[in-house]
Amino acid sequence: MNLYSALRASFPADLDSTAIDHDGALYSWRDLECGSAMLANWLGRLDLAPGSRVAVHTDKSVEGLMLYLAVLRAGFVYLPLNPAYQASELEHFISDAAPGVVVCAGRNFGWVSKLAFQRGVRWVFTLDDDRRGTLLDRAAQMPLTHEPVPREPGDLAAILYTSGTTGRSKGAMLSHGNLLSNAQTLQTFWDWRRDDVLLHALPIFHVHGLFVASHGALLNGSRMLRFNKFDATAVARRLPEATVFMGVPTLYVRLLQEKALDTRNVRLVISGSAPLLIETWRDWQARTGHLILERYGMSETLMLTSNPCRPEDGDRIGGTVGKPLPGVGLRILRDDGGPCAAHEIGHVQVRGRNVFSGYWQMPEKTAEEFTADGWFKTGDVGRVDANGYLTLIGRSKDLIISGGFNVYPAEVEGFLNELPGVGESAVIGVPHADFGEAVVAVITALGQPPDPEALIRELKGRIAGFKVPKRVIVVAELPRNAMGKVQKKLLREQYTGLFA
């Protein structure tokens, strides 16, 4: 079984019909088939070892989607990377994953290629969002057909890097079977229909945009209206042509600010990747008449729970992430390991065919994150009501989700603490009307207090923009408990109204 073969089997009989409308540029299903075949043939010419990783650090484009499909076809492992990542971040991913190929945006070729070649990468190509790049140049003369390399359900298909509260990012290994089983479950549970049209305005370097949205349309043979970047006015203009829309909470907040918001043909709107404020859920219902469907997933597990799609399956309850999807086991445990009663808050653990096999080259960390009886510890805290609906209360780790992107305080603190004038730092998330949570750094000074704005400017050149604190606050000392640990809970409470 190769995941691409399963997706390809769902393409419409008329391969010349439109698969993707990319801002007026039309791509047919045949284009996807032939384009990914040419790229897969080129990858096959590179004499890569079986299971080689292909790291992709590019802007969103249809050709980027073709590259993902080509990596699957060729039997290699896809490694998507946020194009906002800077050199210090990319260095870790390349050193850890040891990819055989790196594909980057043309504007970054100089520093990316230097970094990659120094770490033993054999091939570096460029791919831009205007259908240009050395990768396309090389693949242009390749055959238009390609037989997908056979793969078993447990064979590795992708690695998604996800950070913890300490140390650098770790790679979650997802198999062909993980990805296909979850896509098939969502196709049924979300009642995908043959005439559905998906408006796709999400990035494709993480689960939501690639493995939920793109897989959903491809597996269903549905047309996509794609945007490289989210623009509320442009999305609102084309929303009447769509039947399905997926977004992070920030997107819904911004769409509600648009004067023209026509959802007459939309049957399903889905939110994920970050908590959706109940006010946004209610405002959307009042404005459009639609109830947003909230769901819950992780890089390590893909989708785990979902509010119902069909009325006969139950009500959509705002503030909850629904019930476990078919085939997903979910339990809530107390600190002592005992099961929680209904409405009792505890630790969320899951299992199922969608759950990853472990972290790349980290067997000890993998063993630590699974229980003796095979359940994955999500690190989230929540409760299940008497009807089986899960409500997430918070995270046992210090994860911040800002605009749908994960920010791990320990990583930002590591960069902050290296800057002149910074003694110690504590990075927290506080409520923000647009982003859900905003990153805030509270620091102590080492000697002369540093200029907060200068620190922010310096960080913008070192880490991705979504990780950069929106505010840096200098204090005399950080609050600590009797054991000397910084009490971030007190900081969050102190600065909770910072952006009110």
C-alpha cells in the first residue's frame, strides 16, 4: 500500500476536470497525476537510499503539493518545514533528520544550501510559488507516468517536527497507514460529498492544511479553491463558491470583520489547531447561521475527536471538541492513574490506528510518552461530560498556540537568554482577540536593562515571526515557588489583560 495510490484511486474519471483553482490558474487532475509523476521520476534518479527524507522549506504552491505527492509515490519520507524558520532552527532539523534532499525557496538558496551541504545533504533544489525553480527545471524532461513504490501500512511516510517544553524539536513519525486511516475516517464522519468544493487557505507544512484539508479533498476527488496566503477579503469573495471551509480561530475572527460574508452554499465550517473562543463561535452562528465544527488533533496523532457533522449524530457543542472519532480510544486519568468520572478533570490519553509510532531517533522519549498498556500521553488536560463530549482545559506543558501555530516557551527562552542584557526569561501566552494567544516574554536584566524593542528586532532575525514575543516586559525578578521554579501561572494571571 502506498498512500498516493489510495488518493489516486479517488480521482474523478474525467482527469481533465479542474482539481485546483489557484487564484484563477486552473490545474486538472491530470496535471496533479503527471506533475507528481515527473517529480517522482526525478527523485528516483537521484540514487537516494530507501527511506530517505525530503525536507521542504518552501512557500505554499500547487507545485509544492505535487512535490508532496511525488515523495509519497517515490517511497521516500516527506519532511515539511515552516518557510518562516530561520537558519538556527533549520540547522537542527537538517542535522537531526539527515535528509537526502532539501528543497527551498529561491530567495533562501544561498544560506540554505550552505547549511545543508555542510551537514552532508547531497541535493538542494529551489521551488518558488510562481512555478519556477531548479526542481521543476530538472523534472521537466522526466516521463509523465510513474508506478508508485509499494509500501506497507507501517512504513514511514512523513516526519513532523513538534517541540516539547525542554530541548529542541522532535520528529513525530507518521506512516502511510496512519495518514490513510485518518483521512478515510474523516471522509465518512464529516460526510464528504462528491460535489463538495473546499476553500483551502491554510499552510501545508502541518497537519491541518496538508493531512486534513488537502487529504480530504484529494481522497474525495473534490475541487479545491486554493490561496497561497490567507487574505480575509479575497477569501470572503470566493467563499460563496465553496461548500467546505477549514480554518484556525484567527481566520474566523478576521472573516467576521468583513462586510461581505456570504456563506449561502457552505455546508461545513471546521475549526482547529487552537482553542476557539465561545464568543467567536456564537458570533459566527449569529452572522452566518452556521455552527462551527470544532475538532481536536495533534502532530503525533492526526485527528482524535470531532463534534458531529450530521444532525443524526448529535449536536455541535460550542467550547467542546466533540467525541472520539471512530477507531480512536480516549481516556481521562487522574494524577494517580485512576480513571476520571464524567466532568472530572484529568490527563488526556489516546490510542488508535492514527497514532504515530514514535519520535525520530528518540526511543527513550518515545517510551516515555506511551503508557505500559500502549496509550499515548497527549500532555493535554481535559474532561468528558456525560454525553461523551471532550472539553480541553489546558495543557500540562507550557505550549502556546498563537494564530494556529505552536510556540514552545523553552525554545524562545533559549534564544532570549543568549541576547546581551538578558538575565533570565519566562515566556508565556496571554489572551489576544485576534491570535487567540499572544507570546509575551518577561525578563530580568543583567546590568543595564535592555531595550525591549531592540530584543524583539533581534529575535525576528533568529526565529520565525510567529514565535517572536509581541511584548517584552522587564521586571526586577521572576516569581518563584519554594523549589525555585518560575511560577508562570502567576505571570499569566498578572498579564492576562495586556491586550484587552
